[in-house]
Amino acid sequence: MKHDEILTLPRTRASKAPKLYSIGQVHAITGIPKPTIRYWEKEFESYLEPLRTTGNQRRYDDKSIADLEKINYLVKVQGYTLEGAKRKLELLRKVDVERPVSNDPMAELARAMSDYLLKKLSRD
């Protein structure tokens, strides 16, 4: 192999590993204070489980960040108590498990509209 060919080889190992973020990076991405993130880990331990380095530092993947943002939305925006947010997350988890996966865009649109209307009616 020539030197130029080596430089153009695709890097498959690095692309397969998920991107992990420190708690400081998660704070910068989400705006959620670091002490709040730590506290929510304890309160939502069945829902939030960050990875740990050998030095016991937290590492968050994209799913963990999305979960933190869900909790933040429920607690800070919608005004749920922590217990209420836990119940809501459990309910959402059950709905996601029970919902069949569809490749039909019209069926998916109908399901989304149905979910929206049910949520709207349950608030009234």
C-alpha cells in the first residue's frame, strides 16, 4: 500500500462507538445544572443510568441526554412533581413498548394524531 492509500482508508472502529459526554458537557448541551443532573440520577435511577469510567466519572450517551431533557420538560416546563414525572415516564415507557412499529407513514400519522387528541382530551 502506498502512503496516500493508508490515509484514505475508512475508520470504522471510531464510528461504531457511541459518543459519550461528561456531566459538564451535558450541562452545556441541556442547560440543566450539574447538581440537578446528579440528583435526578438518584430520583430516577430506573430511568437514568449513566455509564461510568474506571475513575467513576459519569458518561452520558445521546439516549441519556434525551431522557434528561424529558425529565426537565416534565418537571420544569409542565410543572410535574418528581413523583408525577416518574409516573408519566413509566406510562410513556409502557406505551412505547405496547405500540407496534409501522412502516406505513399514513398509519404512523394516524397514530400520532390519535395520541395527540387523547392527550388533549385528557387535559380538559
